[in-house]
Amino acid sequence: MRSLSKILLPVDFSERSVGAARYARSLAIHFHAELTLLHVLTPPQYEFGALDVSGSMLADLYRDRSKLAAQELDQFLATELSAVDVCRVVLEGDPAPKIVEYAHHQPADIIIMPTHGYGPFRRFILGSNTAKVLHDADCPVWTGVHLEEAPAVAAIPFHTVLCAVDLGGQSAKTVSWAAFLAKEFGARLILMHTTACPPEAAEAAGPGWADGGRKAAAAELQRLLESVEAKAEILVEAGEPAKSICSAAARVSADALVIARGSASGVFGRLRTNAYAIIRQSPCPVVSV
């Protein structure tokens, strides 16, 4: 039976980390999970490698920074996380590979981390560390541009889960994970597929092409639900995938959007353009399975 027993939360002490921590806390409380706060300390030689700095000075600098990082991590949301089984870890190295390596070693059931966007341009930015973790991690990754807006409550409500699939090889796994999340929180589950209809193809195929495509996609979605023994509302729309999916997420007031990121082909691929666009534009957190 699927569960979330180990949650990994990379922390950089920003407001984005605070918001992500609130989602992590809510999930940890619900699943009685262990929550690991991980801070990766960049080695000083990464910053001073080109300068004439002695090895002993670098060693002293690292010891001081490591001690300060450990102290800051111990104090990070200490009160808010007091009801959770928390493990706090400081590592040294390149952040993204270290996060992925630690997640594999635990092994973590999910990684929760924000994107890197700021201000009016944040919808167009996906931080390099988050992108690398999304690409390389084996477990689901929970992320989004709005995580810092998470409410400071013990249990964040999940009323609606939207699952968008491309009907590729990862679809069954993605639907199964979304169904698990919806069932755990008693949430409404909506299964969605976006069909692309190029103008030249529609003109050549005739006026019934779009309706036929939607019916065929709906039938495939129903078969997919039956294959994983899940039930959901079915939604099929035509249009540009990222825009259509994010618009639907806003329209149904989704609390979480579940997408695939591991299939070799199809709409999403292994975090190809559409998946990045979905994560950047989604009005709610995105779980990449």
C-alpha cells in the first residue's frame, strides 16, 4: 500500500522554503511521516577557487559557515514543526546532486521544494537546482511558484486534485499516485488530457475530427482509470497543453496538479517544454511523478 513515510525538504532559509515547509508539515502530520530538513552548504572553494586563499583559511571558513548553517537549520520553524518528527541535516557540495543523492539514500517518498522565481518574472523562471532535481530524482517532486503563499495552519486542505496525462507510458503510474492523494484527503479527482488539433489537420480531417478525438481520448482515460482501479471525473480539452491544463486547474480550483515526468515520449516527455511551462504557470502546487 502506498504511503508517504519519508518527506525530504531542501531548505535555503528563504520565504520560499518557509512556504514549502508548511506543505511538508501538513503532509507529514497527515501521514505520520518523518520530515528531513536538508541544507546543502556550498564549499568555499566554489566561491574562492580563483582567488589566492590558503587551504587553512578555507578550512576555517567552512567550519564557521557549517556551524552557522547548523544553528540556523536547528532554529528554522522550530515551533511550527514541533508536532512533526523532524531530522535536520547539513551536507556540503553541489546542491542539486546532493539533494538527489540524499533522496535516493533515504529513500525519500517525496521531495518538496519551491521554484526559484521572484517578483513579476517568477512565472518565467525555473531555478537550476529545482530543474536538476526534477530531472534526476526517482521519487515524486512537489513544487510550484506559489509555495511561499502556503497558509500557516496545521492542516492545509486538499479538496480537488487535477491529474493531467499524455496517455504515454507513465500515465498509469501518474493516475495511481493522484488517486492515492485524492483518496487520502477525501478530495475530488479530475483526470485530464489535452488534445492538440493543428488547423491544417482539422481542415483535412473534416468537422467531426475534434469530437472524434475527444471521444477517443475520453475512452482511453476511462480504460486507464479502470486499469489502476480508480474513479475520477474526466476532462478532455483541445489546445496548447500547458495553457489548457493550468487554465483548467484554476477553473476547478485545484489544490494540487499531478503530472508525469518520466515517459520517454508524448506531451510531457522527461520534463520537456510543456512540463516546465506547467510548473511555471500552475496556480497550485505541481506534483511531478
